[in-house]
Amino acid sequence: MFCHLAFPLGEEDDDIDVHTRKLEEVLEVYEQRLSDNEFLVGNKFTLADLVHLPNSHYIKASNKFLYLYDSRKNVRRWWDAISDRSSWKKVLRYMKSVEEKNKQEELKK
């Protein structure tokens, strides 16, 4: 699903529904897990949370799949907590500057 959103090819992926259902199943497990913990592995931010930032960013940014996170209160709370970290915000600013630079270079061509 991440690849479909981050690198769209302009065509519909026939497997997107399958991937969506798989993600829904995983997020239901997370919803339960996060009802007892602040983060995925306990009450401290760990690598388990960190690895979700890039993929989840694209899913949350899409209007079509936003509901996957927002419909689960614990997943939404967790996402808000991990995505509000200053280090992640710096990554997003850097990504945006790279995208803008790439657009400017394309316009010059």
C-alpha cells in the first residue's frame, strides 16, 4: 500500500483492496495493543514505532485511506504522538525541500 501511495504509477493496483484488508487487520491488533500501552512495545518510543513513520505518513496523507488510522482511537493517538516528534518534523521539512528542488529542476528542463 505504501508503494502505491508514495510512488503512484497512474494506474489502479488490483491488489490495493487486498493490501487494505491486510492493513486493517494489523491496525486492529495495534488498536488492542495500544489500549494498554502508549507505544507499540510499551510506554517508550522504540524502533518498532520509528519504522512506521514513513509508510504511515503516506497512508495518513491520503484522503482515501485516512480513515484506517482515524477510525481507531488508540492508533490515532499513537500516530499523533509519534508524528509530532520534532525529529520527524525535521524529516518532513527536508523531504518537502527536496521535492521542491526536484520540481524546480524539472521546470528548468
